[in-house]
Amino acid sequence: MASRIDLLRANFIRFLKSARHSQILTGAERVLFLVYDKSDERRLRKQIPEFESEARTHGYQVHHLDLTADFAVWLSVHDYRESYYEEPADLEPAFEDLEALIANRINKALQEFGDEQRSVLILSGVGNFFGLIKVSKVLNRIEENVRGYLAVFFPGEYRDKIYRLFDARDGWNYHAIPITAQEEEIFR
């Protein structure tokens, strides 16, 4: 019996194999959310190289951008970090800077690695921003620069066209193509 991660990978590759590479797709239509159960985080991270390898086997240029440490790095060099440690609530206004930094980092990777239609930039670590910045706002800042595909590993759920990071109460409707671990995945 295939694991949920195996099914997710199979559906991701099935999508890539069937993808129509069209110039008329918008950036938002080139964003893939690989939605997985948050309890699979560690197992999934160990298998990211297999996602990459299989995508390469099917003719895609692949690059992986891990955002896991970005918040810690950003905070460690911030001018006001000591005061933020004392009063964490004061940090909230600075999150827009963090959002811009993350968007710039993704844009740079898209320019460097994602210019071809048959390219995939894989993002992991977006769960580390839970409660700090919204993934949807970062994606709104970068979607116009997506030329190939942007595959976002998304720990949470997708139900009734709503994405919920870590199954949070509030979610959002984003134009990304959901890829889940459901058998016989049908892509919209």
C-alpha cells in the first residue's frame, strides 16, 4: 500500500507529465500547492530529493528553495532583535519587511532557476511562517514572475477550494492548483 507521501509524489509527477505548457497561463495558474498532512512533515522533507529526481526524469529543470531558517536568520540580524525578545508583540509591525524579504528571495530564485516553461521551483518550509506572515500575501507579490511552475509544499488541508495552513481556522481561496495525496487525483 502506498504511503500518503508516495501518493502525493505520484500525483505531482502525473500533473507534470500531463501539463500543457502555454504562454497564456498566468503566474497564479503556474503555482502548485502540494498539500500534505502536517504530521508527515519530517517524512516528506526526507523525500524531497525523490520529488526533484522524478521531475528531472520527466524533462524538468528543478531547483529547491528551503525557507525553513529564513525567519530565524532575519530576526538574528534585525537591528531591534533584543527589544523584540523582551517584547515579542512589538515585532508584528516588522512582519511586512519579512514578507518582502521572503518574496524577494523567491523572486531571485525564479529569475535564476525558473525562467523556462519546463522548470519547477520547489518551496519548502512555508509552515515556519505560520502566525507571522501569510503565504498568500507572499505569493501575491511573486506570482507575476512565475514562468515555469512553483511547487509549494503546504502542510495543511485543501477543502472546498479553501487552503488552510496547519488546518488553521481561517483559510483563503487561492488560484493555485491543489495536488493532494488523494488516489485518482483530478486536477482542475
